[in-house]
Amino acid sequence: MSTLTLTINKQDYQFDDLDPRTTLLDLCRQHLQITGPKKGCDHGQCGACTMLINGRRVNACLTLAVMHDGDEITTIEGIGLPESLSELQQAFKDHDAFQCGYCTPGQICSATALIEEVKQNWPSYVTTDLQNPDGLLAQEISERMSGNICRCSAYPNIINAISQVLENEMKGKITANASKNTATKSSEVTGIWSPPPSEAQLGKPSQNNQSTATVAGGHL
């Protein structure tokens, strides 16, 4: 096949005679050592491999690299590094929105696109007002992030982290009263968004030993 040129995190890469069956995920991890995107289910069901392609979130395990010549591809490394975290990555740290960290790169990539979708007033499956969707509602964020699974069940904290950044982004677009009301509805999220803890979990104290590298992709 002809030479394939891909732009990943604003850097151009060229490939000659790349196997056309190579997925974008495998190309990043195996050919370029861009290890932030994780291989979880490899069936497009867990969201751990989520990347941004032209600003849209995509399961990289289900798309072939040869399909994206000329596209702008962004992985977690292009969103922020340990020394220069994005606002969303910092919010994940502040709200302890990860535990093992394996799903975190995909969660942050997906949430980055979610914020842009909300700013553009895109509705979701649970939106009641299609003309003026309220993306700050906790149930809206939960639905929009439903393609990203967290085996550790850090969902309440993930929602709180996204809510914090969304509220900052939406300032100036909503009135002060509306902002106050939505903050009450969206920020005070309880455990109803995650499964109840098991007896084994209740008998063990929680540990918080996560590093900044986790929200920037890590090296797994």
C-alpha cells in the first residue's frame, strides 16, 4: 500500500507497508509506544482505548489506522502530561476520580469531548428539552459517559470532576441563578451512581496512593 501519514498529538508519523488490518490502538501502542490509550476488552465495550479523532471520541480498538490519513488524532498524552495537566485532569486528581487508573486515560478523553458536546448543546438519550439540553445535570453526565466503564466504580467522583470543569466552562453562558441551581443538582452526587460496596470492601479502609502519572496516561 502507499505511504500512510497520521497526525497524532500534533506530530506527523509516516508508515510504509503497514498491515491494513492494524487498528489505531495497536499502531499507537505497538508501533509508536504511545501507551496512554489502554487495551481493555478489545471489542469497543469498555472505553479504555478512547481517543479523539477530529474532536470526536472514538474507540480506537475498533477503527483501522489506514482510515485516518489526514485526521487529527489526540490521545491522553496530547491532552496533558504530568507537568502540564489539563483542567479536567487536575479535576480528576482533586476529586479522586480514579483508583487503579487503567480506565482513566479513556475516561478523560471521553470527558474532554463530552464538554465540547455540552457547549454545543448536543442532546443525549436522557435529554428532556432537546432545544436547550442541560448538560450540567448529573444524569446527563452519567449517560454521556456510559460508554466508559470503571471496574473500580469511581463513578460519583468522575461525575463530580466533570461537573466542576463543565460549570467553569459554562460560566458566562448561563445566568447566575441558573448556575447556582444546576450546581446544586449536579455537584452533590451520592453513591446512587455506583454499585453498593461488598462486605469485604466495607471491612477494609480505603487507600489513596495514586500518582499524577495516572491521569496523564501512565505507562501500562
